[in-house]
Amino acid sequence: MGEKRLTIDELAVFCKRRGFIFRSSEIYGGFAGFWDFGPLGAGLFNNIKQDFWKYFVQKREDMAWIDASVISHPMTWRASGHLASFSDIAVVCRKCKKAAKIDKSELGKVRCPDCRGEFTEQGTFNLMFETKVGALNPTEAYLRGETAQAMFMNFKQVAETARMQLPFGIGQLGRCFRNEIAPRDFLFRCREFHIGEFEFFIHPEEKECPLFDAEHKNMKARLLDAETQEKGKDTLKETAIGVMVKEKRLDEWHAYWLAEQLMWLERLGLSEGIKIKEHMSSELSHYSSATFDLDYEYPFGSREIAGNANRGQYDLTQHANASKEKIDIFDEKTKKRVVPRVIEPTFGIERIFLALLCKAYNLDKQRDNVVLKLPAFLAPVKAAVFPIVKNDEKTVNLAREVFERLREEWKVEYDDSGSVGRRYSRADESGIPMCITIDADSLKDKSVTIRDRDSTKQIRVKIESLKDVIEKVLRGESLLKLGRVVETRVKQAG
């Protein structure tokens, strides 16, 4: 028999116990579809957002960034098509009575995933959250259902103030709201969540992408194509992004950004569980001519973690028509005014957070506790400092000195509660990649012992080299190659 697989309910219990995620308003019984990030969860979530910024914006010359309001003019959503088209079909299972939602293309084709019962349609419901603006004579408005529209409405102003020339992108990461019919699967489907995405603007006649190099073309992919789905099958085929272009599934710019998304997910350690699902023509959004989902293999099944849509000129044209404002720019290459076409890569940040926890969660039988093997650069706490003997003043003073030095650079913990073995266990469950112990020898040789979370092996390094060692580990180097390996001095438990 295989090893028991982690369930999403078990992960939710662990996240609450360790301070990653709490139910929102739990003292009142919670509120479905809303969650709060605890101390460790907020740290991990912030590190994901920062890495998104560094990878897709900071290192690029062709990317600008905005942070728009959550509520915009009501005409925004009429022009974008969300008020007319942003809806789901609500269904109830005849057998177990659970509510769910399905896409229009799934009507009559799918059954309840819990009991395989048939669904009864309840009607079509718009997912936009309504609100009122103004105390007197209030105006009906909406909480944004996506971050994209502000990037389209601010497109011309960003191009002018940031002095951007085509092709260029505008990125944003922020809160979105959807009045989901049936929030479920922990963080996967919420009513309040974060989207990280950007709109990349390209001359409408430019088809070739100069950035689409061999690395992007050779990027491997597990593809569920539209033809296979139309036959009612779910067989994946091994392919490459360049091959998908040759098959005319997408153009080079679309392919380039799809490959970049895969590269970032690979950097996060999530590429192994990713497949690409091509949208069939019957399920394309109202704004898209071609869309690909990037699905991750969660404990509850393969589900969308990111997407990539070819939005064409739809959004800029819609807002230009509705506002009566010209939303075109002068292109220096062609010396013409143009309305660009748009490629939109997008990520569900809570879904990435959830995937990272699913991947990192390891029940270590030898240690008899959970070891959360998060990538070191994403870990909410980078290191923990332990004085071996907490009632020895000199050892404690040196440990506090080391702790104070390190927290100038990173989030670190100081822990002198309980046995060292128990402290290691707490650190393992928190995903802390390195534990630093200060002992009697440290007073003599000004060295400390660093324990590696994943292997439990230890190295001895000079205190003066400690920051450099931690920095290298956060860049991906092996801790065990950065110092003299020593025998484990403290047992795991005790």
C-alpha cells in the first residue's frame, strides 16, 4: 500500500495550529469564503508577493507597476463586459444537497465530485460584489472582480508618465472579490483573494517576439489540448512551448509569456505538478481569443493556479467606446498611432501559497513531526537562534548578540523554551531552513553550529561568516557545502 496522502482538511488544521491561516471572524463562527493570514502565513504570503515583483517587474526594463483602487467607476464593469458575462451557473446535488457552480460548457456533463449525484440547475448568478458609495444619494458600485481593468484604464497615463514604448507591460498585485456561489477547498476558492497579473501591450501587427529564445521554445510542458477535451478525454501529451507555436495554438508573444510563467513556477519548486489546459472554443471568456490554464495537482485534484489569455484589443477598445476617450498611443517604430493588443499572464496568489504548503508538507516518521520543506528564500522565518544552555549568562548573551545581528537583515527567531529537540521540532513545522545553536565552545572559538532543516545535518562556521552563509543558502546554495560538517550534537526529540 502507498503512503497516505495529505488531505486538504488535514492541511487546514495544520495551518491553524502553526499560525499560517485562521478562519476569518472565527469567534463568531467564521464567515464562508474569507480567511486571515496568521504570523507565519503573512510572512510566507509577503515573500511570494515580493518574489513575483522581483521576477516579473524589478529585473525588467519593459514592465511598469501600479496599485489601483479596489472600487472604480461603475461604468468600468459595464464596459468590460463583466456585468453581462461574469457569471456562473449555480447547481445543487440531488443526492447530497451540496451547492456548487459549474461553467456553461459543463451543464449536463458533470456530476457532483463528492457523491457522483446529478446536479439540478438553480440559475445563473453574476459574481460581482455590489456596494454603495456615498452616504447621501449613494451610487451603486462594485468591488473589483479582477485587477486587469485599472491597467487598461490607466494604460495611456502609464505609457506617458513612465515613458514606455511598445512592447511593454503594466503589472499589479492586489485584492479581488467574487461573490462565489460555493467557496470550498480551503484557500482555493475564496470570496476575497489576491491576483498577481500584468497586461503586456504589443503593436497589433507585431507577431514575432524577439524575446522568444531557445530556452523558452524548449520549455517542456504537459498539455491537455482542446481537441482531446472535445473528444471527452483527458490524456496529456508531452510537448514543448515552441511546438505549440508551430501547431498554431498560440503566437510567439503568447508563448513567451506562458513559458515565463512556467519558469517562475519552476523557481518556486512547483513545476512538477503543473499541466497546461487549453481552453476549448466553447469555454473561452468574452474577451479572449485563446486561453491556457496552468493547473496544479492539489490533494483535491488538478486545478487552475495560473492562466494566460490573449485579450487582443478588446478591453482598450471597449473602454475607449464607453468613455469617448482616445486610448491609443504613438508608436515610434511605425510612426503611427495604434491601439495595442494584449497578452495577460495571471496568477492566483492564494493558490500558489496553497500549492507551496501542499508541496512542502512532509510527515517525517523518524522525527515524529511535520517538516515543512519550503524553499529557503520563501520561508517566513529564515533562521532560529538557540542557546544550548539557557541559564548560562555568557552563552545567552552571545546568542542574543548573534540574534540581533541577523535580524538586521532577515526575519529570525530566538527560542530558549524547552529542550533543544523540542525547539528543532517547532522550527521544522514552521519551515525554518536553518537553526543556529550557541554552546560552550562558541565562547571559545567564536563559532556556531547550523542545522539544516531537511537533512538534520550540521556544519560549524565562524560567527563573522554567518551572514554570508545564510545569504548563500537563500540564493540556493547547499548549506552542507558552506562549512565543516559535524556530528549531530543534540538529539531530535527530548
